[in-house]
Amino acid sequence: MKIQCNDIDVQIVATCLHGALQELGYGGATVATALNGEFVPKSMRAEAEVREGDRIDILAPMQGG
Amino acid sequence: MSLQLYGIELESRLLLGTSQYPSPAVLLDTIRESRTDVVTVSLRRESGTNRNGQAFWSLLREANVRVLPNTAGCYSVKEAVTTAHMAREIFDTPWIKLEVIGENDTLGPDVIGLVEAARILSEEGFEVFPYTTDDLVVAAKLVDAGCRVLMPLASPIGSAQGLNNPRALGRMRGHFPDIPLIIDAGIGLPSQAAAAMEMGYDAVLLNTAVAKAGNPISMGRAFALAIEAGHLAYEAQPLLARDMASPSTPVLGKAWLD
């Protein structure tokens, strides 16, 4: 199915957020996630269902002032 | 006496931003040379392939300093609160430098949204460091919302203008004698940081003035020394300015040789 990951259209087969992260190359990375603009804690990713057209945001530590 | 922020004792009164350095190695050396205890960090979208964020996270761990995540670039309460939740999970800290930006040219805070976001986050157990103005009414509402630190801007972010309104900053110091006050944004020179500390400010948060200096490592050290000097001067109770001269050499005993 087609979803948006960090504003880029991608195709995945996973149906949960945890699976989507694995499939998109973020396995083991220190990231925080949001599904359709709502924060999803790491402990809830396996239960967070991803559907066609959903929007995932994957954020990581970055330099800041 | 050392600085205490939300019960955490810190030796250094310089909080340092981690953005815009010429290289990761320079950032690391600047952190060490400035002897800061706290660095600010952010969250941004991560690519699944280049993993820049992971490399930065490794560098921070090497630096062995406390991190203060920010909500930079957030223009709404919801965006700032969601970013704070994500930051708490990644950085494993209740500290959040809360920015709700209200205007694009000056990057001034949306103080109405700021108070609302501060209340939400404080009720959720966050320890909020609000990027605010020198307005006393807003500051009082932030304290009422649960903030135990206030961070007024000195001038627009990255402008290097220094203390645009020292009288208002002085009033803020006088009005909140028991709240740690940190100058956040607009400092360009160590002398400006020293001036804020001489007024009784508890600390200074800097980024651009150090990172964009010709030699960030030396500038980091220069700011650390200026901030320490300013704080020592404040504690030593500076002389008040007066309009007329006052002779420093004793008049008593002077020979009249006319």
C-alpha cells in the first residue's frame, strides 16, 4: 500500500508502525514516531495500525539552538 | 553558589546550542573548551539511508553533557506539545526548551500559545524552559502554568544585537528574585553576556555567536569566562552609577601647595 513517510510517497507491505519502520530501514535506529500527526510511543508501535494513505513522521536527534 | 535548574546542580552558567558548527569535531571541542554542562538539541526528520541523526546522537554521548531538547520551528501548541513528547522519548529527559514561534521575521514567541503549551506540558510532568519575552505579565502566567525557569530573549534569535531592552530585563530580574532567569537568544559578544550576568541573570544560552565565530572553540571559552566574570561581579555587588565625580584618591591629608 502507498503511504507518506516524512512527506515522501512510499510503498510498504507492513500493516503496523513497527513493521513499517523495519521495512523502511529504521530498524535499531534512535527515532521517535508520529502517525497522522499523533505521537506514537515506541512501546505502542506494534499495535499502531497503518492504513493506505496514512502519514508517518520519523524524527531523530539533530543539532539545535 | 552553583546554578540549580529543576533541582539539577550545574557548575557552568553557559548553556550551548549545537547547531551551525563547521564540523562535528569543532562542536565537540567547543563543548569541551566552553566547559558547558548543558547543550540544546532538536528533532528533525531522519532519512532511512543516511542516518545523520544517529551519528549526531553518538557524538552527544561522547560529549557526556546533559541535553535540553527544543521545540524550535513549532508554530502551534499542538506541534510543540507533540514534539516535546517525541523529544522526551528519544532523549529520556523531562526537560524541554519550549518554543512556540509566532512570527517568521523576528522568530518572536507566540506568548499566548506558549503559556497554553507550558501548562499542558507541566501538567504532564515536563520541566519546561520557556523561550519568552521580557513581558512580566506573560512571565507570571508561565510561572503560574508551572514553569520554574524563565528564558527571555535579549534580541531576535541569531541577530547578535545583544541586550535590546536592558531596563525591561532588569525589571524582570527584580520581579522574579527566586526564579532562575536565563538569557536566551540574541547575544553576539561575550561582553553582552557579561552585562546580563552583572544584572543578576543566572545563565546565558547561546548558539550562533559561538558556532559562527571565526574560531568557535576560542569563542566558546571566551563566553564561558565572560559569563563567569559577570556572575562574580554580580555577587560582589557592583558600585551604582552616579552623575558626578567622586575622587578615588583621599582628599584628606593633601598638601596645599599654592
